[in-house]
Amino acid sequence: NYMKKVFIMSNGCSKKLLDASKIRTYFKKNNYLINKTPFLADYIIFITCSFIEKKEFESISIIKHLNQFKGKLILMGCFKDISPIKFNKNCKNILSININHIDELFPNFKIKFNQILDCNKTNSNIYYNFYQFYNKNLINLFNNYFNYYKIKKIYNNRLNYNLRISTGCNQKCSYCAINKAI
């Protein structure tokens, strides 16, 4: 009686971390094991960030690394929408979907994604565990990034709750206008 396994990670903002927590709940309620590393996962879900160029570079590096594992890599997040040219150049033949369409990939799940309550608590396993499986060369590329999260983990040694104040995109916010101008 084999239980399928999923590895979930995000390098994104608080909103994306909440999405990752909701995805984690979705898989748990559908009897998947949540792996702490991608090594033996059947599915590897990476929720990307592209807020600044450094995050794009980080997303690309992580995607290349995760794509080496046997699990099916599924990409979500803002990288594809904010930087479509870089995304298409670096993510050929990698499945990318909108988080709200995840049921299309898992049509046999009894609990549907829209039945999962929106999360208000981020799970530390989602965004702290990824530095554990990277090789030393890749860690050197992200040295400042990892140090930031190690410090954040020590500082946040308590539960943090978040209130999601918006979802979706109206295609007119200043965030995208700024990103397109850069």
C-alpha cells in the first residue's frame, strides 16, 4: 500500500508561503506524505518568486536543481507571469500551472483545492528545509539568502499568523508597472 509523496517549497513572499501551506494541506487531506527533501518525492512543487532580478536568478537556479530529481516538477508562482521570456528560456518542458488549476493535475483527489480553507499560518517545513539538500556549490550561490533565512528562523521561533488581504490580479497595480519598467 504505497503512499505517494510530495515535496513543496517556495522562495516567495508571505502570500506564496500561504499558498504553499494550503497546497500542503491539500495533499495531506488527499493522503499524500509530505517529504522534507525532493529525493524520494513523486511530485516536486516549487512556488516561484520574481519580485526582483535576484529572485528570478534564485528561482532559475532552484528549478534547474529540482529538475534533476525523479519526481514530476510542477511550477507555480509569479515567475512565469512577471518574466515570461526568462521563464520560457529556462523552463522548457517543465509543467507550470496556476495554483487554482491544481485539481486538473490531480482529478482523482476526493478533496478539491477549493474545499481547502485559506491558510493563515505558514509552515516552516515549506521554506526553511530547502537549504538542507543543496550541494555546497549551490549553497555558495545563495549564501546571503540562506543566512537571511537562518536568522529569520532563529528570530521567528514562534508561530506566525498572516492575513491574506488580496488575491488575484487586476493587471493594473503599480507593482507590475514598476517591474515592466525595470
